[in-house]
Amino acid sequence: MRIWDIPAGRLCRNHLLGEHRELHCIWVVLTRHKTGYSRHPETLRWRGRLKALFLRHEELAAEMSARGYRHKSPLAKRLATGRAVQDRYLNTPREQLALLKAKKCGCRTGPL
């Protein structure tokens, strides 16, 4: 499970769609107080930052639309509380680019 901290436009199809799916999972865990994945490090770093998670979702949805996908799973903006910026990382954005580069998946991994 991972929410990347690099621009959505750099992600390959699989990582873009995969992140979108995982973001919804984290959103449900945090907004509906579900226990599945509630202690996962990726989920924990978004606690108190639902506004930032909402904004990341908006970025992903815009990129999906730009690529011709029909996005039909909006998040409830009224639940987007807390900090609007994510400044807690499991890996820095540079480290994330290195991880993606090693996957040889089609993500654009040049310098930020």
C-alpha cells in the first residue's frame, strides 16, 4: 500500500490506478474508523491530514481524466479535515523516484 509523494503526471498507468485504489482504502479506514490497515505505516502517516489526502485524490482524479479515464468515485469534501500538506514520509520523494526507477515500469523518474 502506498500513496506516492510525486506529481501524479509522472506515474505510469499501473501506479496511477493502483494509488487511486489504495487511497480510497486509506480514506475509508480513516473516515469510517475501520480496523483493516489502520496500523499500516502508510495509513498512519495520513492521520490528521485528510485534507491533504483529499487534495492528492483530486490530483489523481484530474490526471486520470487527462488520460481519458472516467473517474466516478469522488470523496466527500466535508470529511477533508486536518492539515492540507503531507510532510511526513516513509520515503522522501527522491527515494520514491528511485524505487519507481528500479521497477522499470514506465513511470517518469527523472529529477524533480
